[in-house]
Amino acid sequence: MTPGGRLQAAIEAFDRAREEDRPADRVLHDYLRERRYIGARDRRAVSELFWGLMRSRARLAADCALADGRNLTDAAVRAEAGRRLAIALCVREKTAGVADLALFDGQNYAPAEIAAREQAWVKALKQAKLAERPDWAWAETPQWLWPRFQEIYGDAAEAEIAAARAEAGVDLRVNALKATRQEAAARLAEEGVATDPMRFSPLGLRCRERANVAAAKAFLEGWVEVQDESAQLAALLVDAQPGETVVDFCAGAGGKTLALAAAMKNAGRLIACDVAQARLDRSAVRLRRAGAFNVMRRVLAGEADKWVKRHKGTCDRVLVDAPCSGSGTWRRNPDARWRLSPEGLAELTALQGRILASAARLVRPGGRLVYATCSLFLEENRERVEDFLSAHGEFSLAPVAEAWPESAGPVPAAFAEMQTLNLTPGRHGTDGFFVAVMRRAETAAEEGDETP
């Protein structure tokens, strides 16, 4: 493909993602799969351009609005066409040979030439002042969410937003069932994948540059799994032990389930629950590759499934990685922020409360309940835990230093004073993540169970 053809393909894929209510990575995958004539190198180039548009969507839309002489709104960001954003990308963030107005020549499947009616607009675009971009557009954050980020970050907002806008690296968790971190790093290096030990996770490796890890034998044979350091730490704080009964209540495709199985050394009973059969089915492949054999998969009809009531008070550890806004992962999923609404966030917080209350019934006296989200918002994190603790006096919060497993080494200084684990891209170089560890009292009084 010519550079112009690559740009046009990125524009087409972007417009499809804009029109469909699906995650952008799936839309891009389908777009490229339908065009098998696009080679591997061209696919990488198209993907980079596509995600470049996605990551700078609000800033480019702001420049388009300035050139039009109109105000920018959330709706305008979501509606802005790929061609206009691509023109803005070429003008505002020009990269020679990759994003250049010269590529708009209509030749060899390139974008159509800049029409006469567009010339004045392009001129205005070149003259638009960066300082006039709204703060929320600069932050690549929906306008209605900007006050929340200001409340969360305070004086650190600029640094945190810059980190959250950047592309995330590739993090790997070493499977302790098959290798040590040193062994995995050495084997990856033999295959041309250079890594460094992670700052916090004792099982983590961070790739020095983007690499096709999925093609490496270390991955194919289950030595490593792709998992952000924040998610590794969430699983670590469960402190699952061999011989215990452990539940991953919202297991999804099984990333944390794999980490828990390794911590348990395949001894004991690990139950992976989810409401979606398809997600649990996908986890089966990963479990076999990792050599995790102590996992039972359980499909639930909902958070109040009767299975929960039948197993009340029988589990040593329960992890609730609750469905959430995913705001902590927006550097990986930049389109997700534009699919979130105030109503959707309210529905999520209500669901989180119900899931946490139901899953807590599984925890035996003296057992551990871990609540986690990949969100930065207080209403999904601290407020959910506070509401739960106020309604369930038999549970108490365990500070991070107290909950940190001895096997993981000393508590990192960055976490020593935290009551709950609060990770952010700027401070910790991870996805945004929240983890609260709660213990049920040894002599908890038996309570009624009104949940159906």
C-alpha cells in the first residue's frame, strides 16, 4: 500500500468505529480481516494511524471546531468524521510521509484531494491556537467527566492526564507454575524480546519496545501471559494459598484466574465465575496453556445466582474484579471514554454494589474479600467500599501494608501508607486501578440472607 492508501484505510476504519457501538479494537480487527490483501507491514501502519486518530480525537475535534468558528461539545467529538480529523492530524501533528496533506491526492486509493471548499477551512485550521482548546479536550476527556479528574488528581492533573493519553507498553506476568522471572526473561531475550523487571510486581516483566509476544515460544508454552502490572498486583493482594478455596467472582477471560492458580500451585479449589459463557470458554485455552489444573468454571445467571447462597461462608478468598467504566485503561482503549455516559456510570455503580454484597456471602469467617476495578472514579471505588463496610459490620478494611503477601517481598514504599491500593498511570506507570482488601471477622455473627 502507498502511504496515502494506508491513511485512507485508517480513515475508513475510524469512521466505522465511530458509527458502531463496539470497542474500536474489534472494529479495526474486523476491518483488516475483511481485507486480507493488506500485508503485515501495512496493517501495522494502518493500525498506528487509526490509533493516532483515536488518541488525539478530542484535541483534533477542538481544532476543527475552532476552524469552523463554533463551540466544541462531547457530541461533536463523537460525530467528527475521520477525514476531517485526518486533515487536522496532518496540519497540527504533521509527521512527514505518514500524516501529510500531500497524501490527499486521490491517487492509488489515497484520500480525495482537498476540495476548493475545504481550502479556506484548512487555512483556518493552520491558524487555530492551541491555547484555545478547552481543557477537557486537551485532556482527551469527555466534558462531563473533566471535573471528576480535577477532583481526583488536583495539582497533579496535568502530569496524570499526559500519562493517561500516552500509549501503554506491553506488560507480562511470569507463570510461576513453569518458570522464574529470570528464566522467562532469558528465554524471551533469546527470541528477540527484551524486557526489564517491573517496579512493583515480583512476577512482572515490561517489554522495552512493542513486540509480537504472542508469537514467542515463551508465550505459546505458557511461561508468560500479557497482563498489566496493576492487574498483577490486584491478584497478588488476594494472597491465594495452596489448598484453599478461592473464587474469582467476575473472572472474564481469566487473566487474574491464571495468576491465582499459579499462586495456589495447582493445589486447592479455584472457582472462576462469570455471567458470560463465551468469556469463560476463552479462558479454557489460556488455562491449558498455563498448566493450571485446579480451576472450575462456573456460569452465573447474575450476581444473585442461587449457587452463591448454597456456598455461603465456604470460601477462603473471594476476588471481585467488578465491571466498571474502565477509565484506568483508557490509554489502552481510548475510544471507551466516548462510549460512557452519566446514565451508564450510574448503572455500573449500582451493579458494583450488588455484586460486592452478593459475593461477600461466600467469604468464610476470617476469610478475605478483595474488591477491584480498573477505574479512577471515586464513586466506583472508595464510595462503593465505604457503603459496603457501613452495611456489613463483620468486614473491616486491611491496609495495603498489612495485606501485602510475605512471599512478594517488602511492601513497596509507594504503597506503605495506602489504606487501599490506588494506582495511576502518572504516579506508578500502570493502568489506573483500585484494590481494597477486606477481612471478615473470625467470629462474625450469622446474618440473615434475604438475597434470592
